Amino acid sequence: MDRRKFIGLSAAAGLSTVIPQQGYSFFKNDFPVVRVPRDQRHFSSPAIEQIISEVSKNIKNKELAWLFNNCFPNTLDTTVDFEMVNGRPDTFVITGDIDAMWLRDSSAQVWPYLSLCKEDKNLQLLIKGVINRQVHFIIKDPYANAFYKDESKVSEWKETDITDMKPGVHERKWEIDSLCYPIRLAYGYWKETGDSAVFDKEWQHAMSLVIRTFKEQQRKTGKGPYVFQRTTAWATDGVTLAGYGYPVKPNGLICSVFRPSDDATIFPYLIPANFFAVVSLKQLSEIATKAISNATLAGDAEKLALEVGLALSKYAEAPYRNEKIYAYEVNGFGSFNLMDDANVPSLLSLPYLGAVHINDLTYQRTRKYILSDDNPFFFKGTAGEGIGSPHTLLNMIWPIGITMRALTSTDDSEIRKCLTMLQRSNAGTGFMHESFNENDASNFTRKWFAWANTLFGELVLKLYREKKYLLD
């Protein structure tokens, strides 16, 4: 892909900081320079460079500083393709080593930059461009999870997937969170900048499709239009029963045929994704009410949020050791799946997403379960401990899960423990990975996974601002 590099000028942000071409000199003596050289970066933000310099110079743990220097800007350095099209910002964001844009990943990759976009108008334009590009993709196909910029590019799944594959679609796995993340990003952008111009007619049309898709997947009057099957030896990549998944009893919850891991659900009512939907619909209602005065959109979003929220209050919990915790999946008939997956939305991430209060008793009981051997995807070895995913098979721990554990913890000792594991998990590469073996951090998957890098950077920046002593 021919990606344009967009270099923001210091004058645009009122900054005069001079950034070295190949990293910061105080890292060169102790750690290898692994960050992309400045002249090869896809996008440079003076505000980002200034905060990297400030954080790196003011925390005592120099390996954490080195990791932050590498990881926090990784999305901007390597994955963004920014341009102005007819005066309108457009930003295509790949995940890293997969040359496609996921609605989920692209939102999460730029989310930590929101707090800095007031200081850098070019960075603000870049994020606005992500929102515009996501709107384009949602209108193209609200059931798809990943897309190409070049619509003539043929998906590797075209010959194996039995579904309505449109031009420019990389993968068409229906996941609730794919439509929640763009709302979260747009809402966060608006709250941070006050810019409501992004909520144009196309954006409003895309949001009406989000509500329509959620309602279709409540399956009150039928199974809905979406179907997916794949010719594959991997059970988690295909959908049973003619591509609709296991049956559900309609109760107001929304079906998600796939998890945020892109693995098929066992029971289609994916609880953390439904919690995320409630938050997103409430945010959509607020935008429609306060920013664009679209009463119809506001009312539809609020009504659906209340319905799904009520269903969660009735069906989200399951018995565990004489108590109640949140199930990962349910079917409405009484069956449930107890586990958690490191991919977000996860049960662990619910406070991070604003879905439950961090002190919610059911959440705290669930958290205790998630971080125990009773969770079949919690792994513990000599290299660390944490939540994994069926996506990477057994005994593989996800840095995203460890980072999320720290982001949802109020215990300093637990946060320190997470930082130590994350620091060790880089295995000398200077970056986070998709997963690593519980007994050998050098045995990892995906050396270029921008979401894991940026989320780690978000954690370090949050701690720097709120609990700097934990970084020393």
C-alpha cells in the first residue's frame, strides 16, 4: 500500500521542541534504538513527541521509558495513511502486520491520542479522518469487521467464506463491538474537542444503520439477514447451524456471532459486548440530543439502550460457587459460558469501557474468577500470568489483558506486578505483542500489533499523570 506520510509542523501546535531523528540519545547507551526513524514515520505529532520526551525523561525506570518511547507512537509511526480528500480528512489505519483496517482496532489505536489533539490540530484532523473512514465502511457493510482501502483488492477469504462479501471487505465477521468502537471514538473526540462538524449526514446515516443492525440481531422476528460460514479446519473460524450460530431465546439482548477476538461465539449473547452496546447507545443518544438535535436518532438509541440494559439485568449473571458473577456468553434458554477472553470488550474491561463501576460487587466477584485458575483461559507460568484467548490456543498470555488488568485496578501492588510482567514480555524487542508463552516471553505471536503497543502507552501515560511513583 502506498501510504502518505503527514508530518505535523511544530508551529501548528505552538511547540519548538526539536526531536532527534532516530530516538532519544539517553536510550542509546542502554537499549537499542528500535523506533522507526523520523523520516520514515507515517505521521508525526509535535504534541505526541513532547509528551514522549517529558514522560521518558521523568520516570526512573528507563526500560519502561524506552518501551513507552517505542510503543505509544507506534500507530502513528507505522499504521496510518492520512490524506485530505476534497477538503475532508481521511485516515486509513491498519492493525500492523495485517494490511486491513478493523473498526475495533483502528478506534482503540488512536483513542489514547485524544487528550493531546487540542495541542495539535493536525493530530485532531487525523482522528477526525479515522471517524470519517469508519463511517464510509459502516455504510458499505455494517456487518463487516475489517476492510481494505483499495476496493479492488481481493480478500484472502473470498473463496472460503459463504457470506455477502462486498468489494473492499477484508473479513465479514459480525461482532457487536465493531459498531460500538466508532461511537466511542466519535463521542470521545467530540467531548475532547467540542467539534460537532464530524456528525454530518453521512455519520447520522451510519448511526441509523448501527441501530438497525443491533435490532436485527435481537432476532425477535427471525434470524436476521446475516449468515456466515467458512471452509476451514478451525472450529472457531466458522459458524454452526447454516451460518446462524447456536439458537437463542429472544430476550432483548443482541446476538454477536463472533467475539472481538474474531472467534465464533458459543452462545451468541456475548455479555461484555452487550454491556458495551448499552454504553455506546447512550453516548449516541447524547450526541444526537446535544450536538446535532436529531430527536429521532436520540430516541431510538436511548430506547434500545434501555431495552438491552434491562435484559442484561435479568440474564447477564450466572451462578458460581454459591454466588453470582457475569457470564461471558448466554443463550436465553438458561445455558451460559463462564470464561473471559483478553480481547476487549471483555468482562475484565467493563469499568474501562464505562459499563459498570469498578466497585460493582458482581464485577469484583467476576474479576476474582477471571484472574483465577477457574477461568479456562487464565494462564500462569514462569514468564508471567494473565488472560489469553482461544484465538492463540492454550498457554499464551495477552499483554492487552495484562494492560487491562492494570487499567481496571485500584491496587498499587497489582499495578506494579502488571508493569513488571509487561516490561518482561517485550523479550528485548521494545514492543508489546499479541501473546507470549506463559513460560517463555521470547515465544510470542505478532511482532507488529499496534493496538497492544498503543494501549500499553495509554497505561503508562495514565500512571504518569495520576500515579507517577508506580513508574519509578
